[in-house]
Amino acid sequence: MRFAYLSQGKIYLKDGSGPARLVESKYAAETRRRALEMEQRNAWKTEGRGAQFMRGGALWGAAQQALELPAQVTGLARGCAEGQLVYSLDTRDVSGVFRLGDQGCEEQRLLHTADFRVREVCGDARAGKIAFVLAHRDGTSAIATMNHDGGELAELTQGDTQDMAPRWTPAGDGIVYQSAGIGRNQAGVAVGRGPFVIEKLNLQNGEVETLAEEPNSDLLGPKVAGDGALWYIRRPYTPPNQKTHPLRAVLDLLLLPFRIIYAFFQYLNFFSAKYTGKFLTSGGGAAKEADVRQMMIWGNLVEASRQNVGKSEETPDLVPASWQLVRQSTGGERTTVAKNVLTFDLGGNGEVLYSNGNAIFCRDAAGETQRVEKTSFIQHVVAL
């Protein structure tokens, strides 16, 4: 079986039983090279007496992390032609859409912009177009399309919503996606969102139809199979906590003096590190807990559970069992196919690829499941 996946912001191709092959974006590699040169020019900031300060300070630590990932792939899917892949890529300043030819060769840049961020691309051979997400600065996002060569960009959805994860219908005449309304306070500041529902945009008449919704669940990453069945991930919806309990307010008031003292100590710690190269405490500011990585999936931050760190389990689940892969028939009947599912894709022969975040599994048309890949922090899987 041939498939691709996105792990820690990088693209991998796997064909058959051989090992997965890293597909390095030339644009991303060039961006990383320029970032490395900039880091070397500023090497004096991380050498000598001030080195510990520069590495330990919160602000510089954020800058160092940005240097480690100056270019990161944020979406991956099939392209408009056989063997093609399309992907979205983010740098600190710009975002773009790129296309890879067969076997990950012949990279071509289709879109390059600093006006918005691009996420979750998907191509379709019948439509000859690429669908993707436009993430705006105000927290909203919309579904957009463009031609396979990058021309005629059109924003298809609007409103105070987060529209995400577009996928073409088998006929190429519609797009299914997840959508959630944004809640704002009287000052217009976003304070939360509603549950994600599954909607379908008819490209012929522009009408939007709700295909699936549950008041207490987020329905994510929809895909329509060749038989018309709707597949998606269901997880519990957590409503925003907009009310403060009276006891919480009293506790905050009691803790206020201690927080002020702690803030003042950190202020002194900051200057001690800056001018002497030493911290006031022996901890050195280094985190002693196990490294817990994070990644953005379906518009939310997913963090590897600390309870899984150090486990002997070979491929621990990054998401709980409440993240379920669901098949909804054309008659509306819903069946839970798998649990602990972070991402999935549908193959052409009734196969289903899905991942728990640390492994990829293949479920064939007969319902038999086997593990086909083991790696860390898988963000997307694509059946080829």
C-alpha cells in the first residue's frame, strides 16, 4: 500500500513494506538555510556570559523555538493528478500552497501570500481545482478554491465562523467541511466557539447543507466515500467557561500577594541571568519534566498526554478513546469504526487509513486492521 503522512511538520512517503522516505521541500529547506545563517550571524547572543540568559529567558526561548521550525508544513492531501501531492506551508512571515509531482519530485509553488494563512489543502481531478482554508487575522477562517495552476482564487464561505478541513465530494461538484460559529463578548472579542458541525457546499448553486451535527460533540475532518457514506471524527465538545465561580474569585484575591512576590522574584532572576550569567536558583530555568510536544490539529492544540510519557507501550495514543472514527450511511445510520483516532483518510478500494498520533493503521474492506507504520506525532495521513 502506498501512502503519505505528515509528521512534526515534515512530509513522508511510504510505498509497500519499505521504510518511509522523507520528502524535503526545497522552499522549506531554503527557508531553514536562511534562518541558520541568521542564527550564526547572531551567535554572539548565545556565547559567553550571557549565553545562559539567552537560552533560559522566556522571550529568547520562543525565538529559538521559531528558529528550529522556520518553515512547517500545515496540510497535506492528494493533488489534481495521479501521484501528485499538494501541501500548505507556513513560515514566520508568509504562507503558501505547493505541489509535488510523482514520487515527491518537481516541487511547484502555486500560492504565496502574507495577507492570510493557508491551511488544509485538498485537490480534485474532476474539478481541476484545489480547495483550502484561509485563516484570517480576526480568528475566522473560510473555505477557498483556486485552479490547479494557482489561478482564480475564490473565497467561497463567509461569516463569523471557523470553516475548516475541506474535502471534495466524489463527483467534484461539492465540498464537505467542518464549521463552528465564533462567540464574542460585547466588545467584539472572541471568547469561544460552538461545536463543529459537518456541512456541504454545493458548487453549482452555492447552497449549504448540514450533513451531521451533535450538540455535545465536535465532528471533524469529513470525507465522503464512493458509496456516498460520510466519514468523520467525533470528539466531545468542551464549551467555553465564561463564568467565574465566586469561590474562584476569593481564591484569586487571597493568592494575589504571593503572585506579586513570585513575579518580583522572576524579575530579579531575569537581571541576575542577564548580567552575571547565573540564575538566583540552582534550577537554571531548565524544564525538568519530560518533553511534551504539541501540534495543531483541527484548529485545536493537541498535547501528548504526560501520562503516556515514559510508558512501555510501543505506540501510545495521543488522543483519548472519546476521539472516534464514525461512518454515517446515506440513510443516517452511524457506526463507530475505531477509537483514539487523530486523523484518517479513505483509500480507493474501501480501505481506511487512520492514526492515533504515533502509528498508522490500515482497515481493509473486510474490516481487518493492521499497523502499517510507526512514528511520532503524526498530523495527517493521505492514501495514494
